Amino acid sequence: MSLVAVGLLLAQATAPSVPPASSAAREPGAEPVPVARTPSAPPAPTVGPPAPPPEPAPAPLPPPASGVIAPPTDSPVAAGHEVPPPAPGPSPGRARWLVFKAAGGAFYSQIYAVHAVGGAAFIGLGGTNGKFQWDIDVFGGSGSTAHGLNVGRASVGVSLEWIFDRVRLGFRPSTDRMEIERVTLDYSGARQAPMVEWSLGIDVHASVDLVQPSQSDGLYLLAALQAQTSAVGPFLAVGYRFEAAH
């Protein structure tokens, strides 16, 4: 036997025997053989923005005192701010109940085909609410015709006016009496009694306050167009109006 063969036999005799890795049977008290494991891959990153954190729950309000209602958290009072006063609304008309007015001026009338001029005045008493005014007035005037005949006028009417600050617009229905001197003489040589005529009349007028000493009083200028059954003509006057507060 050669030296090489002898060496191989000795190596096989001295080497320890190792059981196969696949064998499930182990000797009692033998340590387990560690098994190499492949590390797992990290989780894939999430696609998109991260989820927002949950909102904290609102803190509970303290219970209100007995008989007191707590204001809402979003009100200016709860926030400590001053509440502005409400915006002022439209100012209502002046509450009045008594109006006194008087005026005097000149008139021109065409009575049939006769022209007459003269002076006239009126006084009135009524009421107003600051936007509308009414009054009952008495009007009287005296003048003469172009031929020198005396003319007298008188009327009682109701004046209705709408108020626009300093300006007033209105109309006045009335009952009128007109008296005209006659030219003819009676059997004794004296002039006959004047001709008297009763009629219904109406005028339209406008006035503007020239001076306002107070919110209710005023010195005003009046222009009117007067019409009766047998006469028509303008009337221009200056007057004063006094309103007594309610």
C-alpha cells in the first residue's frame, strides 16, 4: 500500500462526523444550529401629503350665572370690543298740532272785462305734522277798478299744503263774496247799492321761507293764483307763520 492511500485512510478515521443540515432529529442536549435569515425590505413611502393632525376639541364654556345669558363667543361683547351705536334712521316730521299764520300783500283781478287792483290780508289757524299742513283761513281785500269804482273781496277757505323743507306747495278751495260799486244812480240821485256776488273759488299757491328764527317759525313769501266765478288774478304777499309744539 502506498503512502498516499495510508494518509487518506487516517484522515477519514480522525475527522468528526457532522449530521446533515436537513435532518430533523437532533441529539438530546445538542445546541440548535443557527439559520441565516435574509433582512426584510423597509416599508414603501406613502404617496401624497401627510394627513393633518386632528383638531383639538373646543374648551367648554363656564356655566352662566343664574338669570344671566352668556353672549356667544363670536359677539363683540364676548371679544371685549365696544358695540357701536345703531345708525340713525330718517328723522320723522315735526310733531305739531297748532299753526297760526298771517300775511298781507297786493292782488290784481280781472272782473269780467274790468281790471282791479288792491291790497289784501288773511289769517289762518290749523295744524301740521311737519310734512303736511292744513288750516282754515279768512281772506279780505279792498281796491278799485280802472274806472275808480270801489271793489271789496272776502272769502273763507281751507288751505292744504305739502312741506318740502323751506318750500310749501298747496291749494285752497273757498267760498267768496265780491262787492263792486255801481255807476248808476237811483231815482233820488244817489248811487245804487253795490253789486254783490257770491261764488266758489280756488287758488293754487307756493311759498318759501325767507327767514327761519326757529325750526317751526318762519317769515315767508307767498305767491298765489286766485280764481272765482267772475274774477281771476294773482296775489303776492309776505307773511309770518308760528307753530306751537305738541
